Amino acid sequence: MDPILELTNLLSSTDKILFKQFLQRKNKRSDVKNLALLDLIETDDINGLEKLYNPKKNNDAYHALRKRLQDNLLLFLSQKTFESSHSDTYDALRLVVVGRFLLENDVVKIAFKCLDKAERLAEELEQFNLLNELLLLKLQYAHLPGAEDLEALTLRFLQNQADMQREAKLNMAYAFLRQELQQIHLERKIVNLTALVIATIRKYKISAPDLMTYKSVYQILFIANEYAAIQQNYGLIERYINLTNQFMQGQSHKKQSYLFYHISILYFLANFHLRRKNFAGSASWLKEMMGLMLTDSRYYTVFYLRHQLLAALNLFFTGFADDAIALLQESLANTKHRAKPEDIEDLRICLAMFLALCDDRGSLKQLTLLTRTDAWYEKKMGMLWTIRKNLAEILVYAQFSNIELAMSRLTSFRRRYKKYLLKTSEERVLVFLKLVEKYLVNPDLAFEPAYRKSVLNLAGGVENNDIFTLSFIAWLIARWEKKTAYKVVLGLIEDEG
């Protein structure tokens, strides 16, 4: 996508009007073409671009104009973000900026009051980098009347330096684990997560108390959740869930400054219990999650679609398919301008799956709305998500009698992903695909004992007991049981319980 278009997509219709006014105020000459370029990019008018500047004849001028427009967009966005943000972090930052200005202009008493207030906010938020800048500013003007005691100020500065070092080590450890996670995913490395986490903690010399903060627990849970998703086995991270439960029980005072991490932790806990088929436990965490979301409109917007997705999955896999479908349809209908594309795509593929399992042709329409390329999905949603999407398309097309298209998609899928699946030891996907292909070539095969046994062997494998994997296998079983795949998957989950 055009980088300028990506930036303008972050603006609401009101923001776009304000940005054009911003450009008009900056334009000193009447022949400046930045407004015309903006309109042409937004309408994707390639011919108009050539009229504005012929890239072949005046390539340098055209690219200079684009760069100036992009720079102005970034400036506008930075000013808008700074002015419109109501977070305590931005309040503290504003106070530091004002305090510096007042000190430079000899308004000392008010300046120190601003900096004192900023310091209290920054400490509460554990914004150690901002505290470092603030304390350095106080030290710089410690000679002025009304300044704090230099020794006390120095001690706080040195303590903050230690806090900065601690946070830096945690961030380096988190980055290292994320990198290792990529290797586990792409190269299918066999890794004991607990051993990896312990080795990382030792490598970066992190103490046990340092790990017992909302941010650290969130980072560990993020890694654990991703690891479990790759392995498709959430039992592997139960140790971390238990540690998280202990941490949460010890937090009697829930600070507003940790709200993002707190809500994220509740989301991971709800997802863990969902994937372990503890639907009541998952629903309980979701209820607590929504309670916190309602305390802050910013985080309500950020987490709303993710919450709705888990809530719908809980409803669906406990027998309330109609309610689950209605919840997803309502959530998609009410998506805001600022909703993340990844969250919308998650809801849409989930709705397509629900409808297909219930033998509803509406699933075909939902699939047509997943319009992005596989490359985009692989990058934004991950390989596992993209592979599931492609498999779902094959099954849905076959389900509603478009066998030719299903076979074409199957061939394309095998060509694109076979090497990756073999490399990551996911031969079971290829085994499943082969069973689907045999059914497409000869539907009567579904009634032969040998074929049924192969399918049921897949369903009985410990590595295939994930709710999503069972949903795919249920589609094959439904071919001979003459019932909806939804009834089959509910039966499979009940049998395991």
C-alpha cells in the first residue's frame, strides 16, 4: 500500500478536513500541489498523478512533493496525538515540556511545581525514561532558589538509573524470547519453554521480584500463549497460567496505570481456558475483562473485538450457535473506523467457520469478504491462521457443491504450503488434505470402513484435540454421519470431556 495512503487511513473524516486546513495554512504559494496530490492518492487516480507530475519527465520534483506531503502528515499526526491524548503519560510529558520552558524563562517556582507533579505521574506509571529526563532537568537547575536538596535528588536519580537498567534487561529478555519464538515457529525447533525462559532469565541476570509486575507477567504470558498456539497444545503452558493466577490474587489494588497489561492478562487467561475446553472458566475471565474495559473508553475500543471473538467461541462450543453467530454479526456491523484489520479478519473467518459447520450457505459470502492476499495474511495473522483459512475455503466450496473450485484451491494450497508443512513437521495437515482430496474425487469413499478409520484416527490423536482442529475433522465425519459438522464437533468435545 502507498505509505501516504496508509497514513491518511489513520485519520477520521474530520481529521482529514483538519489536515487539509493545516496544509493550506502552511502553503505560502498558490501553486503548491500537495492538496492535489493528496486528493489523487486518496482516489487512486493514476492518470491524474501523471497530469500532476509526469514521473518520467520530472521524477525528482514528484518525489520531493511526495516526501513533503508525507513529512507534513507525520507532523500533523504527532501534534494531533500529543494534543488529543488524555493518558497520564502524555500529561506528565506536557508538564516536563512546560517546566523546561518556564525554567528557561526564569519562572522558577511554577516550573518546579510542574516538574513535581510530572514526577509523581511518571513514578506511578513507571515511565523510567521520562523520569530520567525530568530528574536531569531538576539537577541542571538545582542551584536555583526553591530547588530540592541536591543529595536527595541525586539519590532518586541513581535509583531511577537502576530501575531503567532493570527494565532494559526485561525488554532485552522479552525481545530474545520473541526471536526464539520465531525460530520455533519457522523451523519447528523442539524447545522446552520452561527451560528456555529460565535460561533467558539467567542470561540477562533478572531476579524473581523483577518478574512479578503486570508488565513482566503480560510479556511472559504473551510468549507462552504464542508458544502454545504454535504447538497447538495449551497444556504446555499450564505452569505459567498457575503462576499468573497467584500473581493476580496478590494484587488487591488494581492501578489504572497498568490497565492495558491487566486487561491483556485477563484476555490470555480467557483464551487459555477456552482452548483447554474449560468454557465456564473462560467466560468468567471474560466477564472480569469486560468490567475493566468499561472503566476506560480507550481500552474498551482496543479490546472490544477480541473480547467478542472469545465470547462467541465460548457460546458456539457450548451449544449456543445462534447466539454466537448473532454476536459476531453484530460486532462486525458495529466495527469502528479505528478497529484493527487483524481483529476484523479474525471475526470474519470465525463467522464463516460457524456458518459452515451449521451448513449455512452464508459462509460463502463471508469468505468472499476475506479479500486480502495470502502474503498479507501470513505477515499479519501468521502462517497457522492463513493455512486454516485456506483449508476452510476448500471445505466450504466442497460443502456447497463447487467441487471444481475446491480441487483448484486444494492444488494451489499444496503447491504453496507443502514445503513449509514438511519443514515444520506438520505432515498431519497433508494427511488431512489427502483425505479431503479422496472424498472430493469419490464421495462414496466416505462410507468405506478403511476411510472412516483413517479419519477417526486423526480425531483420536492427542495432537489433534484442539477445538479448531476438531472442527476440521468433524467436517469429514459429517459426510457419512449425515448430520451437521457442528453436531459432530460438539459430540467430539463432549466425548473428550
